Amino acid sequence: MRLYCEHCGYPQKTCICSHINTVDTSLEIVIIQHEKEALHAKNTARLVSLCIPSTRIILANDVVAMQSLSEHCSLRHSVLVYPSECSTPIENVDAVARSEITTLILIDGSWKQAFGLVKQNPWLTKLPAFHFISAPTSNYAIRHTTLSNALSTLEATAYALQCLDQIDVSGLYRAQTALQDKWQGPMSHRRNL
């Protein structure tokens, strides 16, 4: 039986605690996680919560938690990072609009899973939504995707925080790099960047 680190939750052989740096943000980070994504050891939502301890990860199939979140979200102060016909570029948010945002919501799952979650929770479509037009290229190589512009949840969180809160997010990227460096899966499971 493998021993796991009590703090980071990864196997002791791949513990990344020494690579975790706290990232301070004024925004409340909420990650709605698809239940299948929660089972993946390589999901990056856990890394976000290690770097930003106030992060709330809510399982999408937790009806009570999702209901509570929908009641907590204010149309004026909560925003969703999700590309849609109604979303606007996050890079174009002005200082006044940025100052009103208190809660940043992201979805952790494949594009298909995220689409399904938004359809199942129509209250999400009522929130102001942002998409990226100038996001950096993904550096996340231990998960496969067929989309050239896909970001890990950590990378999407980092970029959104950079745009909205204008803070140093290098601690998030260092955590993701450490996870990849210590990952012991076969090379065939890595994608070419």
C-alpha cells in the first residue's frame, strides 16, 4: 500500500510540498469539479487549493453544495471563466469592473464535461462569463487533449488571476511544474508540447 503525504495528498515518493508557495489573492476562487475529474490524480484543481488555501472545490454532483453556491453567487460580483456566445474577453475587463468582482468560478473537467455542467446548471449562464484571447500556451504535458488552446484548470486560474487581480501567479505555475517533474507515469502518457 502506497503512503501518501498528509499535506499535499500525493504519494510520498512524489510529494510536492517543498514546491508549494502560497499565492495571495483578493478573489474567492471556486472550482466546480466534475465527479470524474475528481478521480484523476493528475487534476490540477488540487494544486490550486494547495497554493490558494481558501479555494473551494465543489463536486458538481453535490446537489446541496451546488444549490448553496448558486444562492451565494451575486450577478454583480461573481464571474464564470467559460467561453460561450455571451462571454467577453477577460483581457478587456477595465479597472472599475475588476474592482467589483469578488468571486471567480472555474469548471474542472474536459470540455464535454464542462459543457454538460453548464447545461445542467442554467444559473451559471446568468453569470458574467469570460473567455481568453491572449492566454499563454499550455505547459501541462501529463494529460492528453486534442485541443491546441486548452489549458489546465491551474493555468486557467493563474491567467484569470493575472488579468483580474493583477498578482504574481508564479507559485501556481511552479506547483504544476513540480507535479509534472515528479510524475512517474509512462512517457507515452505525456503529450508533446
